Amino acid sequence: MKRAPAFALLFLAGCGDRLFAPCDIRTARCQESLTNGLRQLRNESAIAPSVMVRSEEEVVADSIDSTTPAERESFARQNTILSLLGLSQPGLSLDAQVQNRFDRVAAFYSSSTDAITVIDRGQALDGVGPALTFTHELVHAMQGAEGLLALASQDVDTTDEGLAHRAITEGEATFYEDLAGFDLFGWDDDEHEKALAYYRDSTAYYAVFEDLLIYNASILFPYAFGAAYVRRIWEQGGQPAVVATYDALPSTTFGVIDGEEPSALLGADAIAVPTADYTVAIADRFGAFIVRAWCSRQDFIGCEDIQDDGFTGLVSADGTSSIAIWRMRVRPPNADFLLQRARDAGFNVSLVGDDLIFVASNTGSRVDYTTLVTGWRSNDD
Amino acid sequence: MFVGGRALASALRYNGEVIWIVACAVLAVGEEPITQEPIAEEPTAEQPLADETGAEEPRVEEPPRFELREMENQRPGLRDESGFTLTVGVGPAFGGIGVSLGYTFEATQLVHLSPYVGGGFIGVEANDEAELWGGAAAGLLTSVGRRHRVVLDVIFGSTAVQYLRFHGYEMTRRSWGPTALIGYAFVTKNHFMVRGALGPSFIALPYSPEHDHWSLAAQLAVGKTF
């Protein structure tokens, strides 16, 4: 008789107290349960977001309906330029891009409506996956309640900066989703760091094969690289340190990937200033994730040595000519090496100092950028 | 099949124990009946004793039953099987593939109990890398029968390797729990045992609410009691 309790204790020793359990996320009880579990992991933010379960068709239709003709025209013009250097596919419409984006989204949180939308694709909503997805969105709801989402979305000047900021918001949400996952599976998180390293590496690897890299970077980079970045901060100072990061957000993906901001920034040499025959349609920095994935896609070697980039998209006054100028600062002495590889691959590329300048146009002829550019400026201007 | 089996057994008997086991396995397939010497019958009412008939027939001295048993036990394959048992095999009793050491008690002439501990290793592959993991187990093997036996093996040990794919990364861990196997064993006259068993295995530790707890376990083993 005495052995029975001892055996029961042995049996239950591995159970422990679980913070999370799979449940039907459409029910208020489940939502409350997951919220309470998250509060014990993160903090005591009081949140009560509304929850909607909608079909993908509805969500896509809403998003498309909210776009204006001017936005569609601008998207088409910019996409033409981006396609010149293989960052997108020519002819992609804004509608198609919206569809492409939601194809990979399971749920999202809207801070403007304080609502979590779960996309219903006919899957069960009472399993582990939906519970973790919902927990991820609950973190965003907490960020919204604490004003952190607003901090992350202000003063975003470039694609690179936007990705870096999203790496914190999505990274934090992914990090806590992971902790919830370990709790839910009854698994120690001692291999979490390895799992995140694998996640980063595999994401960087698959990004190379993305046909719509410039758009899909936003649904690849922030999660994989952000979770590892936030975990490092969390290990040093817990959730207060993570919250403090929002006051000093990384400004580049170079900083998120490499752990420190690049020392050799293009600065005032980032964006081309064209002659009067052209107007600037795109003035951007794409950052480490995009530029290195693009570089690897061309089968170049030494892509990790690219330290900064500035992308200028030009459109002629009559709208018939589009030109892409992509300037990349390369850590010496590898610029010469990359230049040779790029030329061998058939790119129209020049070397100015330690910078490579790629030029592509839709006119069918090689363009000497010096005939188009009167000077350079910072992408912060 | 049956005659061939016997011929094979006879021919190879002198070549060593291992081959003897093979020969026995052939016999098992052939379903050779165990040959036992007849035991002298007890006198019954239908067989009146000599002194009841009055005839002066010489009385046959019948040995007492306990002496008969001793004689039986001295026959090859039926003598006392108690002793240390060393077994090699594959299955939960070995933590994968390995060995076990136990002590076999002869509870009755037909029932043998053998508590044991086992250890071994198992190959684990995760993230395109393979490695060997050690495993351990303790159990109680109960066998019922003479040469053809039913075996019940109750084990607590490393039952399985659990996988959890996290962001594409495969995490692995040993799981522990009880296993109950039932199967068949063949025991030679020299106390070699070949056995196979199947049964359910329960993953108890570490407890994972989202993993399957039950699995089907199988075991193959060859052992000898010394």
C-alpha cells in the first residue's frame, strides 16, 4: 500500500504545472486561459482583444478593397524597377502580392481595432498549433496595450529599418510563443538556442530561393532572426530588458544579424541623385537580410562582407524607362573579388572606392550610371 | 521437415552450443513433441493389488513419487534451472540493443522467475546527424512451460526516443516508462533460451501531454542460464 503513492509521485514527476493547454481558441474560456498563461511568462498586461475567425478570401478581399488606384499604380511602377535586379517578378500586381502575403499568414493582430484575426482554412482550431498561434498574437496585443507597437512603427525610413523594428515585435512574440510551446509539449527549453540558430540558418538559406524576396523578407526575417535577438536580450535582463529595447531599437538588419551596427555605412553616398530627366521612385536601404540573400542567389562568394546598401529606382519623365541603381558597400579587400564575380555573371556593375554599383534598366541597353547621376545623398534625407 | 530437423539436430549436436540452438529452432518449426519417459502409474481401483486377489505375484517395489521427480530432474532439459542468466537482444529490456543480467528462480517446475537489469544503446538520428544513446532497464521475466514456454516480461526502462520539431530543428530525448510483453520462448536442455515477445509500452517520463504515450514494443533475445 505504501508503494502506490510513491509510484504515483514518480509517474507525475514529469507532469509539473502547465501554463498552457491546447483548447478551442474560438471560446472565451480558452482565450482567457492562454492569456493567463502568457501573463505568467511575460508580464501583467491587461488585454482583452476581440477575436475573429475569418476565411482567407474575406481577409484578402478586405485588404485589396482598402487599396487605392494610386497605390496600385505606385506598386506596379516600383515592382518594375525591383524586378530589373531580380528582387521581384515583373508584372506582379498589388492584388497578387496581397494574396501572396496572406497565403503565409495564420493569424494577425490589428492594433487599430485591437482585434486578433485567425484565418480559417478549414483546419481544427483546438489543437496545439492554433493555441500557439493565438499566444503569438496575444503578445502583439500586449505590445499594443503597452504602446510598444507604436514605438516600433514610428520613424521607419527604410525597408531595412522596418525589418529591424519588426524583428523586435515579431521576435518577442515568437520567443514567447516558443516558451509556450515548450511548456505545452512538456519539453525543457535547453535546446531553444540551437533551435533558433537552426531557424535563422534555414530561413537565410530558403530566402535565397525566394522569387519575391523583397516582399517576403517581411514574413521571413523578423520571426527567425528576431526571436534569437530577443532571446539574447531576455537572457541578459528578462522582460524589462526586452521592453527597454523598444526605446533603442536596432536601426538596421545588419545590427540584428551581426549583433552590432555596421561600421562602414554608406551615409551620404546611399541614394543616387538623378538628372532632371528622371525622378526617384524608390530611395531605400534593403539591409543585410535582403542584400545578402540576393547576393547568394547570384552565386557570388563573400556576400557576408556587404556592410550596407542603398537602392535607387529611377523612372524617366515619360514613364517608359525604369532604372535600378543598387550601391553596396563591401568590407575591404573583397570588393574587387565580388566585382569580378558580378561581371562574370553578366551584371552591369562598377566599383567606386569600396562600393559596388549595380545598374539595370528596362531599355535593353547597358546604362552608364554616371550619365544619370549627378550626385549622392543619404537615404535618411 | 520433422525428420530433417531431427537429423540436423543430431548431426550438429557435437559442433557446439550455438549450432545446437539453431538445430533446436528447426525442431521447433517442425513441432516435434517433447519425448518424455512414461511415469509409472499409480495403482487404481480397476487395477487391484496383488494381495487383494490373493495371488502370490511378486510385488514390484514402486519408488516413491519424490524419487521419480528427482529422476525427472536429472534428465537433460528438466533439471533445476536456477542461476544467473545472461541475455543479449533487442528490445526494451536492453534499452535498444544490448545485454541483460538476471537471476532465474525456479518457482515451480513449470514457472520460472527472472529479475534482471539490462543496458545497451540505440541509434538516434536528428538533424541529419546520427549518434548512439545509452539505455537501461530493469524487469521481471516470468516463463511458464518446459521447453516451449509462454513468457511475460514486465519492464521499466528507456522505452523510446521522443522527437519534437521546433522551427525545423529536431530535438530528441529519452523517454522512460513501463512495458509489458508477452511472447514465446524455447529453452534447450542446456538452458539456452530464445525468445520473442510483443506488447504495449507506455511513455511516462518525461511526461508530454502532446505526444502519443502508447506504442507497440517488440523484443528478441537469446540467453543462457548458468
